[in-house]
Amino acid sequence: MQEIRWIQRFENYKKALSNLNETVQYIKEHGLNKIYIMALVQAFEIAFELGWKTLKDYLEYTGTLTDTPRDTIKTAFSQNIIKNGKCWIEMMEARNKTSHTYREDFANQLADDILNNYFTELQNLEKILQEKI
């Protein structure tokens, strides 16, 4: 039986999300410091990257081709796969900023956004895609 690409990538996404969850839980127990913020941001970057690529693979599997993260997010939103397109665009922009520069003030704000918004959106994607298997 041929493996379905989006399901393969989804398995990697779930592992990355599990790592992000572990980081979030550790921070909730121990608080934030520079090292934990760096770990949180890195875990977020990996989970986000696998999230949008899983969406892209899923869309392709269902017959819709997309090229870029922004196009993939907009298409997934228009097809009601993700509910909060604005938050996904914000996550994409945040990931782009952290991939190219490091500013402590931005990292601190991003950590807050991850803990209060982004992590929930990434978890929602896992639930939605799990239902599609």
C-alpha cells in the first residue's frame, strides 16, 4: 500500500507539537528565562513549519495546489480547514522574523504569543487533521 504523504508529514507534525507541548508545560511549571524562551521559539518554528507543510500536502491530496506558506494558509482558511486565518498569518510572519534575526524584545513577545495564542492554534490543526485520517 502506498503511503499518503500528508499523513507521513502529519506524524512528524504531531511529534514536533509534542515537543512544543513539553516545552510549554515546563515553562508553566518553572517560569520563563532566556534559555526557555529560545527553546520555546525553536520548538514553535519547527511545529509551525511542519504545520503549514502538512496543510500543503493535505490540500494537494484533496486536489488543491498551493506554493507558499501564505497561499497555503489562505487556501486552508477558505476551505474551512483552519478557523483563525489571521492568527496563522501572524505565526508565519513571526516565524519569518525569528528565522532571520534575533531581537530579545521580539523573542519575549513571541514567547507570550506562543503561550497564549499560537500553541492553541497548532493544537487545533492537529485535532482537525486527525479527524481527516
